[in-house]
Amino acid sequence: MEDNNLFRDKIRLLNHLLYSGYLNDIRLFKAFLSLPLKEFIPKRCIKYSKIYEDAPSLFYFDKDDPESIRTISAPHMITIMIQNLMLKDDDDLLILGAKSGYIAALAHYLAPKGKIKILEANSRIAKITSKNISKLNLQDDIEVIVKNPLEGLPEFEPWQKILVTGSIKTRRIYPLLKQLDSNYGVLFAPIGEDTIQTYTQIQRETDQYIAEDQLQVKFTPLITQLEIDEFQLITDTEVLEQIDIEDKESDEINISLKYRTNPTDRAEGTPNFLDKTRVIKPNDIFIAFLEFIHHSIEKLKNDNGLKNWLNSIENFELILLLIKNSKDKVKINIGDMEKSLTQLKFLNKNWLDLEKEKKNEENFQSKKNDIVHDHLFELENLQELVGKQLKKLN
């Protein structure tokens, strides 16, 4: 469970994304709520990262190479990326550029039945990403492969969705477009030759490729030159025989992009990055909050760590306070849940007091076990209360 101060910052960020018009998919709201960003940032980078500010977060740098700095994109940009992919729950997603795995993990919440593969040319970044994915037990759903991203993964095509997380030249996306599902597959990429690119959504309809410019962005170039120092990460030995795709002739690729100029010509369900007609309703947010509490309790029942229990109760309190103070009419019985949290806080205080006196306490372990038992009982009670409210709201 996240530190209470970080969790408050996350709620503040989500509020910003909602009311700025960026975030309009409740599934992504739930993903942001559940995933701890700090888990995707190595300890040596934490002090340089602005966690839960709407700014990029540093996750990689090489002291010997000042230009090696890599960041996780700002939350509003991640929101634009993921929502413009129009992910369905069984979509297969190919991500070019690891971004520490955070974007892939968020996308998994929207496409839990699909496979997600990340192509990353820098093996150090790939190793960091693999560790992050494993920490959250997502290694069966998300695979990290050390490979030139420009090659894509034709052996696993068709891809319903492809996301490019670094700047790329127009001509280099053509081989990737061929790997898209012909039945409305979507590629989203920051395309451009200069320091400023245009994030472009391209949808494949049979052999037609319909492009729509979304917004101007400034991304670092996609890493394509293999940087290998951990050979065990390479799953395909042929990767070592690097192909210079930039200069490779591609006469066999006959693709013409048709740019959509009329917004009303947009395919049904295709989002605009600031579509004011698509908003998350307050009721959906409250359901997401209660589901978060319900799932968090399930994790806590298998965790006897006092720190996590303390953070959890504080975070639950914050959520209930937000619901209670909401100006929107919501039929949620907060009172019983507040009473349960009060009891849990009392048990936590007893545990803290016991910890302080344990050197002089003969029956420390026995008393601790009693507190844990009572705590688990009250957690069950709170989970049941939350479950009842969810049934009323759904």
C-alpha cells in the first residue's frame, strides 16, 4: 500500500486529469488508482523524480553518458497515449520503448485478456523493466524483449494495437503498419523529423491507413541501436545480427497514409484526446474508489506488516472523506464504514504502543497475535460493508 502522502498526491493528480478533460476512461482511472508509480522508479532515481506531478519521471540515466536520460512520460501524456489506442479487453498490444514498464502495466488493466510485448533496444532499461513487471506479478501478461523496436514482431502479428513511445520518422512506421490488424488495428506514435513531433493516430481498415493528427509533442528519439550487456535477456539470438532498418530498402511496402481532415469523419469510437463529450460520471468514480478499498483489503488479509496496515487505513479514510464531501448526490452509507475504520485505527494504535514496549513485554508475541486476529476480523467486516455498498451502486 502506498504511503499516505503519495496517495494524496495521486488523488490530486487524478482530479487534475479528470477536470482538465484528459482522463475519460474509467478503466484507466482504476489503473492509475491501483498502480504505484514509485515501484517503476529505481531507488537511485527517486530523488530526481516528481512522483504524481503532471511531469515526466526520471527512471534511467548513465553517468558516463549525459544524453542517456530516460523518463516515464507525464501522466497527461500517458493518458492521451493509452486512450487513443482504444484498447479492448482482449487486444494484443505491442509497445516500442519500455518506459520502465509503467505504461504497459496500466494498459494491462484495460486489456487483461490480451498479450502485451515490449521491445526495448537498451538491455539495461529492459532489465529494469523486467524487474518492475515481476515485482507486480505481471510477468505472465507482459514480456520484455531486447530488440530493435523498428522491426516490430511480425511473427506475432496481427497486432490490434501498437504504441510508439519515442519520436520516429514517418517512413519508419510503414513496416509496423503492415503488422497491424486489418480490422481496425490502431498505431499511435509521435511522428516527426525535428525536435517537435505530431502524436498521430493511424487506424488500419483492410488496406487503407487513416491517420489523424492529435497534438504536437516533444519526445526523445526512440532507441533503435542495440545496447547489449545482459545477454540472458535476449530471447532471439538472431537479434544480434542487427539490420540497419533506417537504410533498408522497402520497395515491397506500398502504404499511403490518408489524413482525416474532417473531425466528423472519425470512425465510431475513435477518441479525440480532449473529447469533452466523453466524461467519467461521479457515480463511476465512487464505485472505483470502493472497489479499490475492497481489493486492497483482500491484499491486506495476507499481509501482517504494520506499516501497510497504517498506510491503508489512512488511504481508506481519505477516500471516504472524498465521497462524504462530494457535492454530487451519492447513495452511500459512509457511517458504518467510518466506524469500522475507527476500530481499525484503535487496533493499529495498540500495535504501535506494543511495539514501543516490546523489550519490556513478556507476552509481546501473544498480544501481537491477538491484535492481528482482531484486525483481520474488522477488515472482514469493513470489506463486507464495502461490498454491500457496491451492490447498491452497480
